[in-house]
Amino acid sequence: MRKTNITDIKVKAVRNLSNPDFLEYHKNNDAFGDEWTEKFLEYVNIPLRKSIRINTLKISPDDFFKNFPYEHTQILWCENAYFIDEQKIGLKIEHAVGLCYAQEASAMLAAEALDIANNDVVLDLCAAPGSKTTQVAIKNFSGTIVANELNLKRAQALIANVSRLGIMNCIITNYDACKFPDLFKFDRVLLDAPCSSLGTSRKNKEILKTWGYKFSLAVSKVQKKMILDAFSHLKKGGILVYSTCTTPTEENEDVIKFLINNRSDAEVEKIDLKVNCEKNEYGIRVYPWHNDTETAFVSKIRKK
Ligand SMILES: C[S@@+](CC[C@H](N)C(=O)[O-])C[C@H]1O[C@@H](n2cnc3c(N)ncnc32)[C@H](O)[C@@H]1O
């Protein structure tokens, strides 16, 4: 009789956590398949490395690690960002006083893809709790960022994070992203869209249990509405970055296709970051096995 090895047990355990909708959708979709699904479920059980960005408004990376000597490895696609050996960094004093910001490494890609130039005026349409807002604000310290969030409770977390990091170039607003006032055109727009979040399964296994295809389809409709509006706030020549932390094509490539079909002045640009990923004509996909992170989809679109 064939012995069951530990990997088999792990995969079975996670498969039980999962649900038939997840398995059926991913196994039967050409973009994924059996092997992809097994691999994705295997990684759900592998603990996630902790990562931080150093807040260079307050301290240099050298001084930070002199004072707080964590073992660290540079994250190649984001300046001043590191994997560190402390899982509870969010509870430490250096985090509380804003010397660093704990952020999952694949979530750092979207703000990098914006290709911020000094003095840019940036709109972050779905901004709370502020990971990407603070990343952009620190990078673009001589420019301005408008960070918008619909959910008031989450907007409070955004305000707290912006204030903890000592960021002074950020304006916080509270609009529905589909109804953001058309008073000004921006150099850069970030749409880190609400999504079905399957790509956060290493941190939160529950998401695998609750995900449903119908939910993804419903979210996709909202995302399509949001991306059209987001694009309308861009200056000519400006860049829109669309990102999610989920896998279904309906919430990723299909949203970009929808924009291109509706706006002849929208053009997808290549994303050139030092990250292992899958590339397609609409953007990049990062899976846990590429860089030992969570999952991300990022697309960069120029307004012609
Ligand atoms: C993926 S999260 C954003 C994460 C954030 N960009 C970060 O890096 O910290 C999506 C956010 O969009 C917000 N949201 C959902 N619907 C919205 C809408 N219609 N307008 C503006 N924000 C919305 C959610 O409350 C949530 O905070």
C-alpha cells in the first residue's frame, strides 16, 4: 500500500478547508488547471514571511537596523523594503512610532508600478487602511496624494496610519470611488479595487472556505464601473494602475479588457519590476511560489 506522505496530508487538510466552488472554478479554467490549484493549496499552509517598509521620512534603513537588529533581506521590487524575521513587528514600539510599516511584499507592487515622478499629484481611490497611500506619499514626498475611502471606519485607520508615519502631503476624502468629483486631473491614479481576496489565503485561510464564483462575478461588475471612472480622472499621458489580491480572471484581465473596449485612449504598458511573475497582455500575476509571497494582479495603463 502507498504510504501517505506529509505533503499529501497537508494538501488534503487544506483541500478540506476549501470549497467545491473554488476547486471547480480553478481546475476547469484554462488560466489555472489541476496543477496550479494543487500548488496554490499547498502554499496556503506555508507560513508567510513578514515584511516592512522603512519610513525614510523618519529614519534611514541603516539607522533602523542599527537600532533594531532584525535579520533582514531586501525586497527587490521595492526600495527601502525588507523581509524580516519578526512576525509581531506590528506590535513593536518602532512600528507604533512610525519608523516602519508592516506590509505584505506582493502588495508593494502596485505602488511601484505607478512609476511616480517627483511632484506628481496622485489619486488613490480605494485607500484604506493606507498601505499603498503611505508607500506613495513617502516616495513622492514633494508631490501630493489624495487618498479616498468610502468606508468611514476604514477611513479612520487610514487617517491613523498617515498620521503615525508623519506624512504631510496627503489629503483624505470620503467618496464612493464611482462618484469621485471631477474637479481635477491627476498624473497618477491607483485603483486597488475591492476584490474577492483569494490571494490573501496564506494569511487568512477562511477566505478559501467562503469564496464563491457568484461573488466574484458581482464584484467584477463593480470593478468595471470603478475602472471607467478611475480612468476619467487621469491627465493625458498619465498612468492608471489597477490591482487586486485575487485570482479570478473576471476580476483582473476582464476588467482591463472592459476598459480598453470602452476607452480608445487606454493603452496597457509593460510593468518592469524586479519580481518573478507571469506576464500577459493585460498585466502581471504574482503567485506564492514565484517569490514566496501572497498573490497579486497588477496592470498599468497609460492615457494616450
Ligand atoms: C483592497 S482594499 C484597499 C487596500 C488599500 N489600497 C491599501 O493598500 O491599504 C479596498 C478598499 O476599497 C474600499 N471600497 C469599497 N468600495 C468602495 C467604493 N465604492 N469607493 C471607495 N472605496 C471603496 C474598501 O472599504 C476597502 O478599504
